[in-house]
Amino acid sequence: MNTVTPHLVCAGASKAIEFYIKAFNAKEISRLAGPDGMLMHAEVRIGDSVVMLMDENKQWGALGPVALNGSPVTVHLYVDNSDAIYEQAIAAGATPVMPIDDTFWGDRYGVLKDPFGHNWSIATHMRDVSEEDIREAVKGCA
């Protein structure tokens, strides 16, 4: 485990695992279903990181982005080829939010929403940019 590990609540966590396998080449590590078949806990590995998942459970106050009408959180995913993973995720059922493009901070970057309402930014680092150049570029964004 890393120091910080995302723990996603999904309406349909089993289907989310299937999606993450197709979209992000995730590997399933474990899943623990309760007596009702709902996932109480599951883990997948994406690259070198673990993502935990569980089914929505209103009794526990665990609601996903669909039930909450959105999420203020974006999971950031660094990959070797952001274009390929972005397209792979769309083919698996993700919705484009921001198309892949070259950024002023040096990444090839785009954002999508998975079918469970979670936002994912997909990036590949392309070039190093000085903090001064980044600050100058931000001035042009206003």
C-alpha cells in the first residue's frame, strides 16, 4: 500500500471492477461480499497503486457520486501513453470530460468520467517545465 489510497464507493462495485480492468488494465486483488452479495470491500491494482472499492450502503453513509449528484474528487492516473488509455477507457464506457491535449505544465492530459460517476484525469509526462514558465502560462489563462 501507498500512504494515500483512493477508496471509491460505487453503485455496482463488481461492475466497476470489470470496468477498471477494461479501461485501466487493473488487476483484481481481492473482494469481500457480504451476506447480501454486496461488496463490502474490494481492491484492484492499477499500475503501482491500489484502489479500494465498495458498494453503496446507505446504512453506513457510503454513497457514490451518482447518489450524490457528482463528485468533487478526481483520481489522477499517470500512464505511459495517455492517448491510448484515454481511448481505451472511452471504449470501455467512460465519458469524455476534457479531451487529451498537451498542457503548459508539460503533461499530455485529459479527463473522463467513469460509468459510476468518478472523475479520472489521465496524464503522461512529456517535458519538464520550470515553475516560472508555468506561472507565466497561468497568467495567460485568466
